Amino acid sequence: MEYPEPQLLHTVTDAVATVVIHHPAKRNAMTAAMWRALPPLLDSLAADPGVRALVLTGEGGTFCAGADISTLREEPEEAQGLAVRAEDALAAFPKPTLAAIRGHCVGGGAQLAAACDLRFSEEGALFGVTPAKLGIVYTASSTRRLVSLVGPATAKYLLFSGELIDAERALRTGLVDEVLPEGELAKRVAEFTHVLASRSQLTQAAAKEFATGRTDRDAHWAEQARGSGDTGEGVAAFLERRQPRFTWSVPDRG
């Protein structure tokens, strides 16, 4: 069977961008070119006022089996740097992000999933953080992000062993937020991202920034709120028993 070139595909439907990791020949492993392509793709989607949320998923029945190991043979530090830059770009995306996970979510795939705001998984998915199998030092930023999700004990379990855990354990430890029966993930993701797209981007953007631990931006967000009109619209819509029409959008970072 011939497969197309490894690539990142994307669509925008009903204000939700969907980015698909497409490398089915290697269970959607990320090549160097794919790692490089992700940050500029995210920049373009962040700048699109028609995008209010983003879903990251994998082609077919696998989320992402990690980095394409062949890319680690020659320049492992460079390859790891590419992965971290892509992970950081995803974490910095200014609108809500959700990883929709089926099958294997391992290594670099787990890095990408952890960099999303939320993770919804199908039953039967498997998760693993595997640098110990390759003798790779997991970076401080990636380690902190994992610890913030699952706590130090589970992070050490995953990092020390490289063992895979199932979706139920991932849910129990906080690595994923919801686990759906087989065949129901796409419907649930569509429903939930519709909710996200209907909410105030102002609230979401401020909450996303504050959740990272920033404590120096209260005045900035208070000023944004005063000039946005979102609060007045939200209160009016509540009193009038209608859906609000929020208009604040993330400023262009360019």
C-alpha cells in the first residue's frame, strides 16, 4: 500500500480548526518536517478571527506514536529541539485547544497532547512518555507540563519506566479529561468545541494565561474587559434569555 507524504492537514468548520497528524505508514509519527510545520500553522490559525477553538488529532485509529525515530539517528538534540518548539507553540496557542485521542498517544504524541488545554480519549487508547527507552533527557519545560497534569508521582512513574497506561488510568491520574466509548469521540468533541466556540474568548484567553501561573497581567485583562463589551453582552443575554454574541477576539500577534 502506498501512503501520501507525512504531513499536517487542517480544516476550519464552524469556528473550530482541526489539525490532523497524517503519517499512517508509521502510526502518525512526527517527522522533522512535521515538527517544523506545526508552529507556523498554529500562528496562522491563531491569527484567523474565524477560528475560536482548535482540535488536534491523528489520522485513523492512532493519535501519534511519537517522533519518527529515524529522525533521531543523526542529530538527536536538534530533533528534540524541534519537538519542544512545536510543543511550546501549541501550549502558547491563545484559544482553547483539545486533543482528540484514539489508539497510541506515545512519546512526542504525549508531549503534544499534554500541551493542549484539554484531552478527550476513546476507550482503548494507550499513553506513554518514553524518553527512558531511548536515553533522552526530557526537557524541564516538558517535565513541568506533565507534572502539572498528573502530579509528581505519576509523572515519575511514566518518565522512569516508559510503560504504557490505559485510558482509564489516564483519566484517573488527570492525563485525560474524558474517556468516550468507541465510536463516540468525534460526536463528543464536536459538541464540546461548539460550546467552546460560543463562549467569551476574553474569558478563555485570560483564564488560559492565568492558569499558567502569570500574576502580572490583572491590569491588562481588566482593561481588555472594560473595552470589550463582552460583560455587558453576557449580562444582557442572560436577562433576555438568549444566546450571547461575544465580539472580543484575540489580537493578532503579528
